[in-house]
Amino acid sequence: DQQVKQNSPSLSVQEGRISILNCDYTNSMFDYFLWYKKYPAEGPTFLISISSIKDKNEDGRFTVFLNKSAKHLSLHIVPSQPGDSAVYFCAAGLSGSNYKLTFGKGTLLTVNP
Amino acid sequence: NAGVTQTPKFQVLKTGQSMTLQCAQDMNHNSMYWYRQDPGMGLRLIYYSASEGTTDKGEVPNGYNVSRLNKREFSLRLESAAPSQTSVYFCASSAQTGYGYTFGSGTRLTVV
């Protein structure tokens, strides 16, 4: 039973445009969510997070939106740059569960010059 | 400022061989984790250690054992490697703040 789902294995956008990566979750108890970015042959690196008490968090070009009623979050990258090309993982956690994270399968973003 | 260090980076094993993947962190984090990444499967939790002296199973623990040697080090052992354990293994640590993990750069393991 996949608790965190990223239904788009890949996404291709033009440089300068907006990239929107989506993530759905099934466990309503999750209370914080994160996005990680992964380049080939490297470990995932933390990008941005959001607590369930918020519906938006912004950090430079990256914004994460959370819709708790729909159990859906999205990552917006504006403007997209070629260096943003990577695999993006959505993750969800439950406070009090030893901070274990449940990850989605990832979405490969390609930003074309 | 090393963060999380994993060794080795690459390894090829024959079916039935054993090996230990090493992980060390220098951030004084309490919690440490082992994940595996397989194509189309994302990151799946193998074992974790919430604090020094404790370990617990994750989603896919079969065929693995772990040791939390001290606060810095968390090792993953394959007692009898199988081709199904061919994967990229990532170690991570967390300060238990709810703000996520710091990952190592991974160990690419091939079992033939």
C-alpha cells in the first residue's frame, strides 16, 4: 500500500517556465511534508518542507502548496533552470514516529534550455 | 563538514557472500536510517535507529541486519547476499526536529 504517490514519473519544461510537481498521500495522520532533490550518483538533498498547519511555504524560486482536504501537495519552481533537472522526491512524516519518512517514487524533471 | 559518510561507494558481491555497509555522521544527530533505492520504487526504509542503542525494522528488513555502534555510526549487514539485494543504499541521519534527513552519497551494490 503506497502511502505517498507521485503519479508522474517524468516532466519536461522549458527554461524560464513554471515546473509543477505533484504528490498525493493517503495517511491523513502525516503532519509534515518535504521535497528532496536528487542528482545522479548523489544522495538526495533537502529542498523545502511544510508543516500540516500551513498551506504554503516559499523559499526563493521554490514554493510548496499543501491541500489537506485533498491530501495533495505540489512543488512549484519558478522560473525553471536547466540546473533544476533532477529527480524530485516527495516525502511525508509523522511526528512521534521516530521521524521516519515515507517517500514517493520520484519524478524526473528535465528543464530544456 | 563531512555530514554523512558511506563506505564503500561501489561493491560487487557473489550470491551468498556477506558484507557490511558502513555509515558515519558528524552532526551529533540522534536518529539514523538505511534506505534502498530501486528503479521505479523510490526510497524504501530498511532499518532505522531512533537513538543510540535502539534499532527497529522498516518496510523491507528481510535479509539485512544493523548495528548502531555508537551515536556516530550505523552499519548495515548482508549476511548472505541475493541478486534481489542489488540496489543503491542510502544512509541518512536526523536531528529529530521534523525537518528531514541528511543523506550520504550512497553505496551502489551489485549481487551477481
